[in-house]
Amino acid sequence: MSLRLIEFAGLTVAFAAGAALTPGTISIDAGRTLVIFLGLVAASILPTITLLINSMTSSERSIQSIELLETELQRAMDALFLLFGSIIIGVGALITLTIEPASILNQIPYVSSQVLPRLGQAFVVVSAALVLWKIGQIPGILRRTLQLRYEGALEEAKRKIENNQLETKSLRQNFATNSEFGKVVSLQDLHNHDIR
């Protein structure tokens, strides 16, 4: 079974479970707790996005390394924005649960007392389930990005070492030493040579 199919099935079950809850189950207290939780998750997503955007530098990286990093960053941003969108939907559904329905809807049987509250609760449960399901991706995203940055830095360091070795060889050729340099000479011979 593919992961997408499992996610879809899980979200369908979460929607059905949320709709099956008795209206008013997600009360003001539970709603406050959910808003706090979703707000904390949202607060962690925005700095993570900033951190990921700042990790895209081209300093002496190969084209392949830059393309791999860009692909990984795109996937990370998509996952984080999906989380952020789910949080917005969940908070929006929580807000709609606290608002009184329009008076015209009160005239239709069961709409304002059963259908709308159950639908709102279903959206809250689905968004919370999606956030809980996907929240584990954030550490994985950061680890993959760190791994790509590590590989890029390693590649850059190796290239600098190779360039330094080539520069050292050319420097030695430019400042070649005399063939007599470092030759061991007896002090007696040197003294005799000076007297002549």
C-alpha cells in the first residue's frame, strides 16, 4: 500500500471520526488547547522556512550539488507550507465553531444544531491529524538539508585543498632553491676556503 493511499485513508477516517463526534465535543476549552498547539507548530514552521531559504548558497559548489540542494529545499518548503495551510484550516474551523450561525440557517432543521457543528469538527480533526502526521517530517527535512550542506562543504574543502596543492607546486617552481642549498660542509673545509 502506498504512503499516499495510507494518508488519504487516514484523513478519511479522521474526517469521519470528527463528523461522528457529538456537536460541542470540541468545546471552548478543547478549542483553546488546539489553538495553542497549532500556534506553537506554526511558530516553529516559519523560522524553519527561513533557515532553509538561507541554506541555499552557491559558494564554490558544483552544479549537481546546487541542484540536489534546490530539489530537497523545494520538497521541504512544500511539506512545511502544507503543514502551515493545515494549521490555518484547523484554526479557521475552530473559529467557525465558536460563531453563531446565521438566523436563516436556524430555520432549517438540523443544519445549525447538527450538520454545521459536525462539519466544523470534522475539519478540525482532519487538520490536527494531518499536522500530527506530518510534524515528524520537520526533523527529517532538517537532517536531509544538513546532509546536503555537509556534502557540499566537503566537496568545496576538497577542491580548495587540491587548488592549494597546485599553487604550492607552482610556488616552489617559481622560487627554486640553489642546488648547493642544504649541502653539508665541513667547517675545516669552509675555514680553509675563506683563507685562500
